[in-house]
Amino acid sequence: MNASSPMRACVAVSGSVLIFALLIERAGLLPAVIATVFVATLATRDSRPRETLIFAVCLAAVVALIFVVLLGQPITLLVGL
């Protein structure tokens, strides 16, 4: 671990929250969650793109199931649909 790792993690996690806030209304829940996961994984150099994609898609599906289907929240899943 080098000296920039804590700063890298802080910027990546803060950036992921910002990305989610910017995308949730503009693009919808699914793209916002997927983008959030990808930005958050920039916090570590050990992330793998394929695993990140699989995790992001699965997390987006679970979040949609919980908030939209089970809780009935009026959240747009994908803008334009």
C-alpha cells in the first residue's frame, strides 16, 4: 500500500456517491447503480472489470427488486422506458 491509497479510496467512494446523485434522475436507477459500483471499485487497484460488471449488474437487479417491486417506490429504472 502506498501513500496515495487512502486518498484514492476517499476520492473514489466520494465520487461514486456524486455519480449516483447525478444519474439517479437523469438516467434511472439501473445505470446509476452500475456506474456507482464501477466508480467505487476505482478505490482499489485489485478490482477486475469482469467481476465488477457481474457484481454491478447483480446489485442493480437486487436494488430494483427491493425498492421498485417489493417496496413499490416510484423510481424510474431506465430513463426512456
